[in-house]
Amino acid sequence: MISLPSAVRAFLCTRSVDMRKSFDGLSGLVEQCFRHDLLDGHLFLFVNRRRDRIKVLYFDHDGLAIWYKRLEVGSFQVPDAGDRDGVELTQAQLAMILSGIDINTARQRRRFQPTGRNTRKNEGISHEKDLHNSTDCV
């Protein structure tokens, strides 16, 4: 399991990327796909057309770093992003993608969430029910 500080976010570019791109090419894609500053310290993930290679670009205190993985068998599953070029991943989704777990069949169980707090849009989980005033018994 990857352990990241809570302030670090992970973003996945859903369009295919030429894996020959390095620091400068991927840095340009961060601006195009995500409209984020690369120096914020977040993780930016890119996959090739066959989805058997993934690169992670991030700023590590004093310079850019790339983490690169090539699968010998299989492919990385990319969540459906509709017409968007990039999506934000939770740390759990990131770990599942890198571990080869099908995130479409994985299901998160209902959890408490304080009223009035927005959920991340890409989690695919709706917490519209007010759990404070629920009459359901557990």
C-alpha cells in the first residue's frame, strides 16, 4: 500500500500518452490535462494506449521525479472520465489501479460523513442521506 500525506492528491490523465515523453513533455501535459501547478507536490499519472505502462510525475522537494512501471501481463484499468482529460483519484483508487484491482467491481461500504461536507466527485459514492437523523438501525 502506498502511504501519502493527506495533502498530496493524485490525478490521472485519461487520454493515451506517448511514453517517450519525459520531464518536459509530461510537465506540459499537467498544464493541459489538469490545469494544476506541477510544483504543488501532487502526483500526476499517465498511461499509454495499451494501458500496460504508467508514469507518475511529481515534484520532490528540490526537483521533478518520474516513477515508471511496465506490466509484463495485463493492463492498468483507468476509470471512466466521460469527456474530461483527467480525473482525481483517491489514495485507495490509486493503490487499486497500481495493484491490478478492478475498481469498477470494487465497492465501498457506506461510511459516516459530516453534514454539509462535499465528497470528491470521482468517488462515485453519494452520501446524500443525513446519517445524524437516520432512523435506520444497524
